Amino acid sequence: MTPPTSTSSRSDRDAVEAAARATFSRLVETWDRSDLKDIGPETDVYEQIDSFAVVELLLETESEIERTVGRYVPLASESILDNTQSPLRRFQGWIDYVVETVAHG
């Protein structure tokens, strides 16, 4: 039996990262949060948005990823809303989490 291989090329990863960033930017506009427009990779997003916004970000990112890669990839995990473990503790952590989840999902 041949072991499964990653179907994630560099261009796929770039597309997923772009989709995650675009979703965040679109939601920043929807939330009317101009203070989040130019955040850096180390910005603690978890502290900046409420739990409803976290859920909206999660669901909207899942939808955008599905449009981008042509399949549904669940992003929800116990860590998303965990105060100490959330990948949203760093904006780049969120982007990396989405890319890795899609690559392995």
C-alpha cells in the first residue's frame, strides 16, 4: 500500500494563506474595526475580538477555504476558544494554523 502524500503544493498553500488573510480583512471591514487593518504577525487577535467574532472568523474562513480548495476543511478545534492555546494569540499563528489544517485535512 502506498502511503498518502500531501496534495498541497506551494501554490495551494499560498492560495489558502491569501484566502485566510482576505477573510480576516473583509471581516475587519464588516466589524468596522479600522484598528485591525494593519496588524502585524505578532498581534494578539484573540484579545482584540470577542467570542462571536472568533466564531464568525472561523466560519467565514472555512467557507472561503472551501471555495479556494474545492473541499470543506473543518477549522474548529478545542484550542480556538482556549485563552492560552488559541492560534489567534498571534495573527501569524492563525494563518499558519489554517494553512496547516488545510494541508493535513
